[in-house]
Amino acid sequence: MSNFIVSLLDDFVVRAALAGFAVAVAAALMGCFVVWRRMAYFGDATAHAAMLGVALSLAFSQSVFVGTILVAMAMAYLVSS
């Protein structure tokens, strides 16, 4: 019984390590692309604007989705112009 558990755990660890490696490679390529295109600031600003949209929509008892979209779009317009 314990050999079965060790074997099962061993398979899981190998698959988890392979999946982690694949995600790390994909994230590294995406990160380099974002930095090369100079979009890192834009992405960070959009994420913070989305959090502001959530806070404002909760404060005014509105839809979180609509509040987030409106504030993020307003921020995108202000940053891009």
C-alpha cells in the first residue's frame, strides 16, 4: 500500500514540476514581450484602475462589472492620449 502511495505521489510531483516549468517558460516569454512593447506601465495602471472601479461601484451600490469597465476605460483613454 505505501509503495502505491509513493508511486502516485511521485507521478504527481513529476507532472506538477513539468506543468510549473511550462508555465514559467510561457510567462517568461509573455513578460519579455510586454516589456519590449513598453506595455508594463499600461497593464499595471489598468489593474489599479480596475480596483478603483470595484471600490467606487461598491461604494455607490452599482454593478461591480460596469464600474470596473467604466473606470478602466477612462484610465486607458487618459493614459493613451
